[in-house]
Amino acid sequence: MTYQNYSLKQLQQIDAAHHLHPFTDHKELREAGSRIITHANGPFIYDSEGLELLDGMAGLWCVNIGYGRDELAEAAYAQMKELPYYNSFFKCSTPTPVLLSKKLAEIAPKNVNQVFYGSSGSEANDTALRLVRHYWVIEGKPEKNRIISRKMAYHGSTIAATSLGGMDAMHKQLNGAVPNIVHVMMPYAYGLALPGESDHDFGLRAAKSVEDAILEAGADKVAAFIGEPVMGAGGVKIPPASYWPEVQRICRKYDVLLMLDEVITGYGRTGEWFAAQTFGIEPDTITTAKALTSGYQPLSALLVGDRITSTLVEKGGEFNHGYTYSGHPVACAVALKNLEIIEQEGLVERVRNDTGPYFAKALQERIAGHDLVGEVRSIGLMGAIEIVKDKATKERFLPSGSAAVTVRDHAIANGMMLRATGDTMILSPPLIWTRDTIDMACERIGKALDLAQADLRKR
């Protein structure tokens, strides 16, 4: 029996009876009922009641080539027919992860040439944490095991990934995080810059918090710094141009490894294959997932720099780590076809030279002036809209986060899927968006802001 045999109410009842959703207040959801998304095509998703929504989040930061791509379905089908599964243990491999690893080494920063596979960004960050700490043990410095991260960072939701992240609400539910992980200030100029402080000076000050944490612990105790090039789930916080060069200088000065989390920014989002290239960063690890397959299959790839892999290969012996689905042949076949499409259609170059700049201009000209908007910012096809009660003072509506939810709900009702994170609306659309799609999005967002303003002014 297919889902078409069920009514919306029946599907919602079954969902409530048996399905625990991620990041959800389950009592609230069960009272309201789930929205059932049934199909999608190009940049649009559709629910069970026929509502068409322009997807401003590429699923969950991942569907870069859009929906309904037969090529990816055909790649998965062909691989399933030939070899649906075999593992990468027992000194074995299969062709697709071998070829995918070669491709990833070609498009990654020059010092990054090795790949370790999992099924999610959370798994990849677990692996990165374990690998970095293991590296220093092999090098005879087991005391170098502290990791510096940032407040409001998101690195996944396993125990280790949650510990790496800087989300207080997630930490509270852990009831005991992985030890020796500390969190410093985030490079969020709109919220944290001092009166009169330039973006340049703020970026240096935010970077100095990394150096301060290294000095507080002692450089001989610090293994690595981890950061998203652009903080994604924390509100698309784009660092000033001065930030990453200074962080890299600090890490090199104190012999601290540099870990990048590009689960969101990887594979074209910022107008380069990786945001490391956008910001000129030479990382020791790059965590990727999501857009690697455009979400059509679960797959993560931890890209590992030459410094770490040289030690691991030459001195490390057996690395006692891995997953049943590491290098899954079907997922890797889909990833290969996905990267081929991104290349053939010139999506990275389009974001860099056309849609990214047009997106930034449209947000500034059509959204930034709204009374509810304190700031808009973007990089590539990734943007944020700060919702405020007072533009001049940056005062927010109370309770915190409620205003953005109001905007989000009006946007969805008017055919625009957005996400609210705290007091910020965030966008991360498919890379297939055109100028016309961007115009459509701005029109629908503007309407949602107007409707939300009428609601919020009643408070």
C-alpha cells in the first residue's frame, strides 16, 4: 500500500504514534500534526495538500542540484544492480569510493589528498576528533588533546559532535560532554562588535579569543581549533575578512591543527568547491557531507591533509575506527554523478559570478530596508536576515526567537520554505536557483515580513 491510500490525517496520526523527529518538541508537533512533503521537482517541494513551496533551504542545506534529477537515480540503480554493498574492511575496496576519492583530491585544497567516509556530518566530525587526537599520540604528544571550538557552533548531534559544537541547549541534554573541548567567541559582528569597532578590528579580536584559549591551556596541551568557515545552523554568521587569516596564523604559530567543518559550505555553496578556497585557508581536515550527494544518498567524506595522513600511514599502524557503511558503493556512485553534474552545469562558477552577487544585491535592495530587518548578509548562495523590533538599537522581540518563527510561518503559508534560527531567518537554496528564482524568493519573503509585522506590532 502506498502513501496515496492514506489521508493527511491518517498519515499524521501514524507519524505521531510511531515517529520521533529530530530537533522537535514532540508534544507540540503531535498537537499540530506534521506537514507531509510528498514530492519535489527542481527548486520546488510539494506537500500532501498540493501546496507548492520554493525551497529556500535546499532540503537541509544539501540539495544543491535540485530535486528530480533522474541521473542520480539511474546512477544508484546501476550500482545497486552491479554491487549494492561491500565493506571497506579486510583490505578490500570497491570502485566507486576509489574514484570518488580521486575526484575529491582533485577539487580540494592542494594539501588535502586523502578521504575517510561515513554516512553523516556528525560521523565525520567524530572521526575528525578521533583522528586529530590520535595524530598527536602517534607523534608522541598525547597531552595535546584539547580542542578549541566556538560558541553557537554546530558540528552535529552525536555525543562527540555535540561536545564539539557550542549550542548550550544541546549541551544541557548531554548531561556530560566529551572532556577537553572549550568554546570561544564567534565572529558575529552584528551582535558582538563594540560601538565604533570596524569589521577588520572585530575580526582580529574574535581571532584573538582563539589565541587566548591556546595560551590559557598552554600550546603543548592544544590539539586543534575547529570552525565552520561560515557558521551555518548558528545563523549564517559570516566572519570579517580579517578573521580567518589571523586564525590560521595563530594556529601555525602555536603548532595547533586547523579543522574545518564544511558540511554546509562544501561543494559550491560559497562560489568555490570549498569555503577553504573562498577564504584562503589551508586546513588539516575538512568535514563534508550533505551536498556531496545533494542529499540523494547519505554520505560524508572527511578530507584529510598531508601532514596528518603522512604520520598516520608511516607511524600509525592500525587505525581502529570505521563504520559498516564507510565508502558505501551506491552512495559513492551517486556522489560521483552529483559532482559531475555540478561541473557540467557550471554551478560553482554560476554562484561565484552570477547568482551569488545577484542574491546579495537583491537582499540588500529589496529586504534590508524593511522595518523588521536589522541586517541582511550573504556569501555565495547562503544568507541571513536579522529580525529586530528596533533597527537603530537592535532590540529584539520577546520572547527570544518568536518573531523569526512568525516570519517563517507566514513565508511557508505564502509558498516560501525558510528556516528560523533564534532571531535570524536563514537561506541556503539549491545552486540551480536563477535570477528569476531569487526575484520570486524576495517577493515572497517581503510579503511574509509585511504580514509578520502586522502580527508583531499587536504585541
